[in-house]
Amino acid sequence: GRARPSHSEPRGRDGRGGEEEEEMEGWHQLYPGHIPTSPLQKALLAAASAVMALYDPYRHDMVAVLGETTGCLALPNLRDKMKNHPEGHRILRERPRIRLSTLDTARLQGLPDGSLGREYVRFLEDNRVSPDTRMPPKFVDDEELAYVIQRYREVHDLMHTLLGMPTNMLGEVVVKWFEAVQTGLPMCVLGAAFGPVRLSTRKLQVLATELVPWAIRSGLNASCVLNVYYEQRWEQPVESLREELGIFPPP
């Protein structure tokens, strides 16, 4: 699934072609929107996006670029966890997407209170967020790994739902601690480590004494959250799914 040089590209005038031309122009798109990049370009993108994401944590485009350019070790590990799990393997094979176009919001709104589908839609409504705002991958040079990070982005709001965390800075930091332990993505580690700098002293105290220890324990105890076919679990109670995964009740 990795990007490979295309031998149909024209060579330079000397018949050999320059190294840079061979390296970049001969690479092709692996999926719609894919932008092939060299290791140096990825490093520069990672550095720039990290600075911008730390300056403004709500720059979701920069957070997305950071996740793609620094996930070279974590993404294959997550993919392997999915391949080695029956439900995760089926997700990789069927490639479901969580978008407004794939959600039957009317049906989910009619589910009982406490069910995953009802609470997920309630979370979207209360926080005025949409799964359609999740950016498609661009810089992951493997089609299957690109889907893995896309899936991670699209279940992020479901993590908020399962953990009972809002979308304010405090809630985002708590979810990032959980995701950092679960995924090992450097983007999540940076968000967990540097997100608290904008919090008040009172919130920092609550974060350090209650929320972060709970998020870390839950992240370590829980099975991989990418191995859940959420689209087929809408009717399951949130508490039941937490217990199944091994997420401790929110403090």
C-alpha cells in the first residue's frame, strides 16, 4: 500500500533525470487527496504544525497535519491491533465512515436515553460539532494507514461521549490523555502535555488530582477503542460499552 515510483514519468533532458525529479515527480497518489512528501518535507510540516497547534489548539487543520506527519510508528501499531481483532479486522475490510450522510440522526434521536446513539447525537447537538469537520488525510503514504487515522478522527467525538467530556479545553485535554495512552500518537501526547497551560489554577488542580489519573488508568485498562464497530452499537447503553471496553466510570 505504500507510494511507489512510476516508471512512466519522463526523464530529464540528459536521459537520466535529476534525483529530485525521480524522488518527487515519479510518486503517485495512493488515495484521493494524497500528497506524497519526502521525510524532510514531513519533518518540516511536523515542526510548523506543532508550533501552530500549540499556539492555537483549535486549529484542527494543524493538529491533523501533525498527526499524519508524526504517526509513522503509532499508525502501523494501531493497524496491527485492528487486524488481530475480529471486529477491528472487519472495520478495516469494510471501511465504514462516520459522516452526517451516513448517520440516521432521526433514528438515533429516537433511541432511549443512555444509549450510545442517543448520547452521541446529544453530544453533537449540545456542543455544536459535526463529524464532517474531520479533515481527510493527505500526508500518510500508505492507503490502509490513511484509513486508520481517518477512523481515529471520526471516532474522536465518540470518545468524548464515552468519557463524558465536553469540548472545552479541560475536556479536550482529558480526552487527549486517554487517547495518548490508547494510541501512542505523538500528536495526542503533545496535546495532553501542553494543553493544560491555558487552564486556570482551579481547573489544573482538578485535572491533576482527578481527571488525568482517571484518564490514564482508563486508557491503560481499556481495550483498543478502534476495534469497536460503533455504527452497529448505537442501541447499546453507554455504561455497558464502557464496562465492555474497560473504561472506568467518569469521576
